[in-house]
Amino acid sequence: MKKILSICLFEIKRTFKKKSSVVLMFGMPLLFTFLFGTIFGKDADVSFRIALVDEEQTPLSKDITQKLMLDEMISYELVTPDEGKELLAGNEVQGIVTLRSGIANKLRNGESAVSFQPSPGMATAPLVKQQVNQTIQSIDIYVAAAQVGSAYFNEDWESIYERLTVNEGRIETWTEQKAGMSTGNSMMGVSNSSAGFSIMFVMIMMLSMTGTLIEARQNGIWSRLFTTPVSRFQVLLGHFLSFFIVGWIQFFILIALSSTLFGVNWGHTAALFILVTSLLLCVIGLGMAIAGFVRTVEQQNAIGTLVIISTCMLGGVYWPISMVPEVMQKIANYIPQKWAMEGFTKLITEGGTIGDIAMPLIALLGFAALFLSIGLTRMKYV
């Protein structure tokens, strides 16, 4: 154990002696958080208001209203048809989304159940249409199931639909709260950026640290080290512990600084600890896997940086994942950053606990097992 700790402490000290490492670990994430948090904040120009008219006023239409209001980039305001026209005429909103009467029948007949009237010259109209269409598609399957069920159980499909989707009264209560007041911390601005760029720069830092495995092999350090009474297991475990501890120090300080400087509430402490731990195992495994496929540190930095930046773009680090096309959202399910961001979103915006982030934890641990097995299998010592 003493040998393992000696290797671990040596790597930690060597990491923090480099000024460039300190800037990369703390300065860059805070700078990016501030810049992107300002750009994508609630008051930024990219967020816009849409008037929402519910002509039907049924549990189904209220369920659609709820799902629409969950979008981070669009602020919906429940209004009457006349109020919507006045707001649009006065340029107080950028468009009107209308939930038409008879939504269920229109869905069953393949007709348009929702109309959207954008303001003249609205460049972001396709984004709104895409988000509305995705919401309707997610609802359509429940409507179809409820209608089939009504034939078997001899019961109104509306009551079956309500049992399938929500607990009694939850939709109406939630929608009324959303219309009248804030429902909590929105995963926008500095909240989204703090989580996202903490993930990205921890990944970059771990990529840099796992490069020491290649450096040690290139410089013959391991060849000389293995002539001493130390095993490969002890050497690898010492390095792994150093990666893990540095990663946790970096994440802990970023959490503390973002809470102090930007007022980010990271949520449930125990759940946050487990989520960050799972993420670090995944990130370290990815760094070791990349190290197993390259010959030099330069190759690892080039390939690793390309992998990290591209997957961060797909995984919702730079902007909310709801902004990208549906096909990209499906691809994101195979990217660890997406699951990490989903876990942080549940903790920050919904006050979630360990049970609420079970799926992100399972996904991250699955990625960690895959990456670590590849990295350890491909590891070269000489």
C-alpha cells in the first residue's frame, strides 16, 4: 500500500506544480461558464417568448402544455386567443402556438393538432416547430395506447390516458404553478454551463494525466521501475488513484466556485457525490482507452481532444440538447456526456435524489466498465 500511495502522491504533486494545469483545471472552466452562461442565460437574446393558446382545456392538452414548458430555450405564456393576437401585434412574443380542439381525433386521423403562427421574419421558427412536433410525437403513443385500451376495458380513453401518464391532478397543478410562478432553477445560463464545462475540462485534464502512462513507457520509466520490487498492479493502481483524486479535487473546487460566484445550486449532496464519482470512473477509463491505441503523447492529445470536443457538442455541454435535431438527440444516447448532463439536470433543476439519477448512473458506470476494460487490455508497459 505504501508503494501505491507513493506513486499516487508523486503524480498529484507533479500535476499541481504545473501552472498550465491549474489554469486548465480552474481558470478555463470558470471563464467558459461565464461566457456561455451569459450567452445562453434566461435574459439572453437566444431565448424567446411564445404565446400558448389551449383551445381544448383537457388533461391531454394540459399534458402537452406541461411538456412544452419544460423546454429550456423557449418561454411559453398561457394566454387566450385574443391576448395572443395582441401580444403578437405588439411584438411582445415571437409567435403563437395553438392547441386545437379535438387533438386526439386529429392525431388519430393524421391531421395537424397544433398550429404555429410566427412573427414576420422569425429566424428561429423551425426550432419552435421542431420542438412542438417532438412533443406531439411523444404524446401520440400514449393517446394510441389509451384508445386501444378503451376498446378492451369498455372505458373512456381519456381516463385511461390520464392513468398512463400522470397521477390524478398532477398535470393541472403543475401547469397552474408553471403559468403563475417559477418552478425552480432552470437548467439554463450558468447552471447548464457550470455542469457542462466542468465535465469538459475534467475530461481534458484526465486526458492529459493519462498521457503520463504513455510518457512513462516512452521514456523507459516503467522498464526501470519494474526492476524494483513493485508490481504492475501497484503501479497502475497508484496512477489510477492519482487520476481519481485530482479529478475529484478539480470537480469539488469547480462546484464550490460556481456556487459562490454564480449562485449555482448543485442539489442533493450524496447524489452529487455518486454522480461525480461515476463520471470520473468513466472519464479516466476513456483516457486510458485512448492511451491504449496510440504510440505517443502527441497522438493521444490530438485524438483525445477531437473526441472530447465533438462528443461534448453532441452531449449537451455547450448548449441544451433540446436545441439539436432529433437524430442527433438519439445519437447522444451513446455518449457519456449526455448522461452526465441528464444527471446534473435532475439534481440542479428538479432537486432529484439518488433514485432519480439511477439511469444516468447505470449508463456512466457501463461506459466506465467498457472503457476501463479496453484501456487495461490495450495497456503497453514496454
